[in-house]
Amino acid sequence: MQLITKKIVMTKDIGIHGNLFGGILMEWIDEAAAAFATEYCYTPNMVTVRVGELIFNKPLKAGQHIRIYGEVAKLGNTSITIALKVCRYSLYSAEETLVCSTNVTFVRIDDDGTPTPIGESVKRKHQDIIDNHLVEV
């Protein structure tokens, strides 16, 4: 997985129990996944159609740093699914602790909102990545 984005949990994002609001983290995940998907597919015309199960394993407190990592889990004809993991990052030890993970699926659309195929160059690039990964393993 590659690093997509970093965030700092701010006091304004904290709920009454002293933890980051889950909805804020969900927003950050969707934003990070969208940035990754649009860059990967060479188009801004991607919309979120599905977010997989999201279980919050660890709380996040104000001042903590997080890192969001992602990789392509599946590339379809009109869709792409991004596997994501969110980790709390310690500035003192560089240790990372898994906070949550999920998959987010996007569909490429045209100007009318109709699903449209992902370009052949993207599919070739994706196949090259898969082929190279298999050779390395």
C-alpha cells in the first residue's frame, strides 16, 4: 500500500467522548480514496458508489497524526475498488497502529452521470502493475 494522505486530529473534530467523530474519519477516507482513484484512472469523473464495512479499532484523540494508505483492490470495466487502511502515527517512535480499514468503490461517469468505461491505458497500466508484483513475489 502506498501513502495517500496525512491528517492531524484537531480539537474541532472531537466528539463529547473525547474521540475523533467517526463521520469525520469517514470523510477523510472518502476524500483520500477519491484522490487516489481519480489520479489512478486519469479522470476527475469518479463517484463513490460503495464503502465497505468500517470498524473503528482504536480511538483517535486531538493532536494525534494519522496516515491513510491505499492500493487498487480491483479494476473493473467502469469501476475501481480501493483498499484503504488508516493508521495512527507516533511522532516519537514512528510506530503505526491500525485504526481501521475498508474498501471504497468508485464508478467512472460521463457528464450525464452514466457509467462509462475506464480507459484502456489505465487497464494496461494496472495489468503491468499486477504482472510486476507477481514477478517480485
